Amino acid sequence: MKHFMRRLPVVLVVLLALTLAAPAFAQADNPLCAGLSDADCQLLLGTTTAMAGVTSLTAPAWAIDLNINDGTGEYVLQASGSGGFQFAPNASEFLIHLVIDQVSVVSPTLTQSFAAEIILTPNMGYVNYNGEWYGEEITEEDLAEMGLGDLGSMFGGGMASPSDAAELAGIDLTGIVTTTRGADEQVGGQPTAVFTTDINLAQFFTALLTSPMVGEALGLGGDELGLGEMTPEDIQMMGMFFTPLLGNTTLTVGQWIGISDQKPYKFSLNIALNLDLSMIDPGISAVTGNISFMSEFGAFNQPLSVTFPQSYRPIEELEAQLEALDIGF
């Protein structure tokens, strides 16, 4: 499977996984639930149970907006569309249908835009580009590179909650995550409770590095990472490095949870990027920008209706077209 098909579906699938896992952040008597009442914690916590039996859903609308400035130029990526996901409880079978209404890429040396449609099954992948279908068989290696090699744990109820993973790794998240409930909103005709979670990235990475499990892993595996044998003092210095580097970068997650059925009807991820690189080189400008993702969800447990192409051209021909356009895939 070629690079175009490996890369395009990954972002939406990974963020879909985050959407399904995000409610597990909120648990009563847990620092990850700081800022919420017990009732609001239970509302978020109930989403995990509500989604346990879901085997299909759609994304009626999704959008990605990336704007980065590295001091030498501005880089913009905008994409929007819709999608659908269907999978067996053990994920032995799945169907992913991704419609990209428009992708726009702008950089100091490049301006390109296109639209596409992607269909993925465990055995085949198809791409419609400029009204022409391209396809190729999918191997297990392809699935692994696309991040789809373990859909059973992603959608089959086996995904460990972030709070469980943090506890296992000995990461203290007190004061790092704060969640608030805003005014209720209608999404897809459903009344939803709106939750906003703010994550302090600098404190998170510091807590991650100072956790016993991560510290031991870095200490033992430093040579393999090209870091040499790392001492606790070295790891502490790495943690101190993240404070000025990420101090002005913010990460916010939004969740719109159905009040009546506790299912997620909308998800957003927003990063305000401001990386201070002066510690690395005083002559390097800060990297600034914004990265945002939004997706609505609905049609839970309703079968997808997808029309497969009756004929298609080899995916290599599509690769050649994109290389000639210098899109970067």
C-alpha cells in the first residue's frame, strides 16, 4: 500500500480513537476530573459504557486546520469532509469510508488543493482522485503502518483508559488537567453537555519524565535512543527543559456528550503552538501557530452504505500524479 493511502486516513482514525477514549479521562476522585462536579464526572464516565456496544458510526462533518510559522515562512493545511466507520466487535472486519471535500496546502513554495474519497477494508483500499478510482490490496504490514493493525483494542472495548495508564506508569496528573462544563448545546438534533479540558503540556511532560516507569525505561534504554546512560539527574534536566519550551503552548479538548444517551456527538482538539527554541539556539525564531481538529458523530450502530468501485487503476499511477504535483505525500 502506497504512501498516499497510508497517511490520509490516519489522522481521522486516531482522533476517532481519542474521541472514544476521552471520556475515560473523567473519573470521580481522580485528578483528571479536577474542576467537575460528581454528577458531571458520572456523565462523562457513562460515555464509556454507552459506547461499549457501538460497532458503527458516522462523522457527518469533520475539519482540520493547521497554521504554522517557523520564522522563515507560513505553512497552512486545511481539510474538511465526512466519514463513516463500521467494525466487527473483535475488529476482524471493518469498513472505513472517508470523504475529503477539499484539502488546501499552502507554503512559501507550494500551493495545491484537491478532493478525494477513500474506502478501506481489511483486504482492499480504494482512492477516488479527480473522478478516477485507484486501488490496491492491503497487507497486514500496510494496516500496521496506517495505525489500523490493532482495531480490536481500539474499538472492541479493550483500550485502557488514560487514567489507568497514568496510574500504571506512576504519573501524577494533579494540577495538569482541568475540565469544566459549559452551556449545553444542540448537535445533530441532540441536546449535549459541553465539556472543555485544558492540559498543561509542560507539566505533563515533566510528570511523564519523572515517573518511575518512564525514568527506568530511559535509564535502561538511553544508549538505544542515542542518549547514553541516563542518570536521574539527566532525566530531571530533560524535564526542566520542557517548561520554557512548552510554557506558552496550550492544549484544549472539547467534548459534546448526549444528555439522554451519554454518547459523544462532537469532539474537538485545539493546540495553540508557541515553542520557545532560544534554549537550543538563540538565533532560532519561535515556532508559532494553531492546530485544530473538529468532528461531529452520529448514526450509532446504523450500517454504512458504501458503493465500491467496479473497476480501478493501480495505485502507483496515483502516486506518480501526486509526485508530479509535489504535494508531499
